[in-house]
Amino acid sequence: MVDKPFAPACQRNREPILAVLRGHFADRRRVLEIGSGTGQHAVHFAAAMPWLAWQCSDVAANLPGIRAWLDEAGLANTPAPIELDVGRAPWVLPPAEGAPAGKGTAAFDAVFSANALHIMAWSEVMALFAGLDAVLAADAVVAMYGPFNYDGQYTSDSNRDFDAWLQARDPRSGLRDFGQVDALARGIGLRLVADAAMPANNRCLVWRRGG
């Protein structure tokens, strides 16, 4: 039996994030969460928004912990988590329920990711958006939570310290600049519809495709 992993930050930030997602995901049906981590966000958000099918994904090493959270919660709208390494193209994702067999990956009309971009190498961030381009529905909503720089500047001393810690641990990681991330989003037809201030100097960025 796998012990459930636990991230205190997920417990602290889940309600502020949910407040943003409730509005932007109100008319969504199928969400892909990229980098589900412990699985804590997934069970909280899926329980609070039962109209969504919440598809967890992460690298293979994190899947047992995610399954432990999903299995304990026993929610009807959380299918089994899937392995997804954003740097490996093409992405192989499950089709929507009822989709014809052999028709390729069905589109997701929503994507969520928390505290992932600063863990990845920049090449992986670029690969993430390239991968999204192929799996997003025409009117998809993409929400990403985490710390960001603006115009190359830190928004707080704590973010500066966090960035130094990240790069000391892995030089490929680090806080991403909003403008560079937004350019990747615009490159696949997404337009920014919200940039919400969050606790602990984080942001929740929301883009929408089409319209």
C-alpha cells in the first residue's frame, strides 16, 4: 500500500485557486491537469466541481501517490492518472468517453497546472505549449498557477530567494517571466483573460482559445 504524499502548499493554496477555477471552468467538461504532483489538488477540485472529468497526469514516479489520493476519495469524475512527460512528443492521451476508437487523442476543453513551470527546464516549458497545441479544443481554457517574474523583475524578495534555491538545486529550473510564457500561449492561439494575484506572491494566469 502506497502512503499518500502530502504537500503543505497544496493545502494552503487550494481555496484561492478554486475561487478562480470555479468561474473559468464553469462551462468546461474535461480537464487535463499537467503535473498533478501529490494528487491533493485533483481530489479537492474534482469534488468541488463535479461537472468536470478531471484527468491527472505526471511523470511515472509520481503516479502511485496520485492514485492513493484518488482511490481514497473515490470520486466518479477522476479517471486513473496517466503518465505524461511533456518533453516527449507526441503526447499520448486517452480519448474522451464515447469517442470513436482509432481517431487519435480527443481534445480537452480545459487545462490546469500548478507550480510546474519553474520546476521544468525552459525547453520543457516550450514543449509543454507545443504539446498543448495538439490536444486543446477550439475554445479551451488554460489556467496556470505559480510564481512569475514581470519584465524580468522579481515581484518580491521571497520570490528572488526561491528562484536562487531552485537554480542551486537544478540550474535548468527557475521562475519564468510572464511575458515569455504569454508569448508561448499566444503562439498556440491562446489569449490572456485573467492574471489574478494569489497568496504568497503567486499568480493564477488564465488563457482562452478562440473568440
